[in-house]
Amino acid sequence: MDPMSDLCEFREAIPAANDITYLNTGSSSPSSVDVVESMQDFLEYHGYESPTRKPGMYPQVYNAFDKTRQDVAEFLNARSGEIALTQSTGDGMSRVANAISWNPGDTVVRTDLEHPASIVPWAANGVNTRVIETIDGHVDLDDVKDAVTDARLICVSSISRNYGTRLPVTKITEIAHDAGAEVLVDAVQSVGQTPIDVTDWGAEYVAAASHKWLVGPWGAGFLYVSKDVIPELRPRHVSYRGVDRDSPTLDPHPDARRFEVGTTSAAPYVGLQTALERVSSVGVDAIETRIESLTTLLKDELPASLLLSPRPFESGLIAIDDDAPEQTVEQLAAHDVQVRSIAEPNAIRLSIHAFNTESDIRRFLSVYDDIRRGR
């Protein structure tokens, strides 16, 4: 297949991308027709037909869960038994925090680039937190070594949400393991825009979700947990889906399913299956190459003094210096250009996906130039 043809089909399947200039995937992607239709088909069959047919409503749901775990595992180069289905990245991180047996004085290390989802769970568990200061989105590995000396765990984003910098997860993991610490990776800004192999990263935990670069639905998160640490973990938020109901004492599942709880709709996970199928059919390498091409165009045309993200390609997230980012976002939206504002740094942030086009980039540059001239 022609990669450009696949990318055109990718875009055509996303109505919002054809209605406006959508450059905010790092917050949430617009939905594709095939993802929505797959969820709708599932809901209609499950709600209308399965109650009247054998084997009934439950097997269809559990089959969907099983297939989703397998699809996610293949996408991440993991085992299906190392995948738990969650609602979001933050949900997955909280489940990890609530499953570790913390000791008094335990410390979690994080960078100053982390999303609140990577900050809140530790305080809620009474764990000490140590913060690594970064410079323009880059972390000094010597600072990592100093910080993790006596730490229990380090929590790090694979791609920073503000500068779009790519953190050296594999090297950070090696440093952490040398110090006896575990690693939790927030990978939500990576999954779907760059190839991921969790075995290469070597981290014990990787959390992500489908509603950003995978162009999937809200409510479909997933958590990788290395088979080596699963036996040590005892989730405190438990329900029937997390245990072996054939066990006389309702023991936790021997795999990552022990993190799953309660009755929940399978529709978002059916949508995630469809999203993974679409991304895989286009090819993550082709997606990353296209993102690199479009971000290079933006950086070449943008005044150099405004670019806060690195000029060499790291990701599709681009921070642009702006004196009034919230106002600028509103002005851009009035011209059907969707971006977002961020703090630290004070900027607007573009998220450029492979379904975007050169016309999208030039449209942004034209409108943004007019806004700046009008100030």
C-alpha cells in the first residue's frame, strides 16, 4: 500500500479534521467514523440482540476484553497477561500507586514535566516525592542518578506534554534499576505517534490511553505491568473482575487482570481495537515520518524566536512562545484553528498528527501571523 494513500484514508475517516484545522491531538483526538461505528455496532448488538440469544450478554463483553488485551499487548510487544484495561492513563497510574505495599519513608521521584495524573497518587498514599528540575524539557541523567539513590520508584513521561521532548526512558530505567528503584512510564503522548516496545524500555509499569494519538475513544485506557512484579502487587481497589472466581478464597488473578474492577462497558475497548487496527494498518513508522515532515515545515516557517520546543524532531507536540496564550487560542478558534494554551512555559501548544496536512500547517501560520500583527 502507498503510505500517502493510507494517510489520506486516515484523514478522510475523521470528520472534524476535514471541517476545521485541528492541531490539538495531544489533548484529545477527534473521533474517526470507523471507531464510532464499531462502538455503535457493539452497543446495538449487546443491548438489542444478545439478551435474546445464547450465550447471553456477558460472554460478548468478556470476549471483547480478552481481544483488547491481546491487541494492546501486540502493539506494545508485551504479553496479554501483562495488560490490564483501565479507564485512562491517570486511572492506570493510580491503580499502580494503590497496589504497591509502601513503607514509611518511601520516596517517589518525578520530573517537573509531569501531568497532574503523575503527581496526585503519591500524596494520596502518603509517599514522599522528590522532583527533578529540567531545562527546556530535557533531563540531566546525572540529576536522575542523584535523585533515585534511595528511591522506591521513579515516574516519568516518555514524551513531555509541554515541550514535546522525548525523554530517554531506557537510560532512566537502567539508572533506576541500578539504584534498586522501579519505573512507571506515562506513555500517553507516545502511543500512536512513535513505535513503542515496552521490553526495550524495561520499565515495570507503562500507562496510556486511546483518546490522544491512537485516535480512539475516551474511557479506554490500558496498563502494562511486567510479569516479574505482578505477584508482589495487591490492589486495594478490588472487585470480582480482579479475582479468580473459581478459587475458594477468591485469590487475585495471577496476571495483570488483578488490576481490573467491576462491571464496565466494553464499547470503548471495542473502539480501541478499531483504533489500533487503523494505526497499525497505516504503520506507526509511517505516522512518525509524516509527523516529522509536518513539524519540520512548521519550524522552518515559524520565527525562530517563538519556538520553545527543540528544532530537531522529537515529537508532534510543539510549544510556541506567546504573550497571551489563552487569548490567542480563542482567536485561533474563531478562525476554526484548534490548539491549546499551556503554562510552564507560557505558550500555545500545537499537536501535529499524521492526519494533518501541509495545508493545515500553512493555515495555522497564516492566521497566527495575522493575530500577531494585530497586537
